[in-house]
Amino acid sequence: MYRQVVYTGAVGRVYTLEHRAGMIHAFKEIPKLKLNEKDCERIIYEADILSQLDHPNVIKFIDFYDLEDRYCL
């Protein structure tokens, strides 16, 4: 469930999202219509790097979805 838009950038938006357990998460949504092939590769690369991070002072990456019309991080 979207709560509110936190940031709107050049290619996407960041929302706050409330998990069923009551935790609040950030949700980045990037429509594929605004991207070229190189941009798509960069987003997939970004998701790969974020998924490898494991440090208490860095945000925790939860999941990456490559949907038909958008990317969701």
C-alpha cells in the first residue's frame, strides 16, 4: 500500500510503503518507457550491487522486481 511520494526524480518516484507488520519501507518505481537499453542495464546493475551490501550503517535492500512496464526496488 502506497503511503506518500517522498521524492520524484528524472526517471522515477520513491514512495513510503507500509509492510503488513507495520514497518515502513522506501519503494523506488522506475517506468521503463523513459529508459533506453543502457539505462536498463544500469538499473539492474544497481540492484545487484545493493543486494550484496550488508552493513549496519547502510540501508537494507529487500528485493528487485523487473515487471513488464517498470522496475521496482
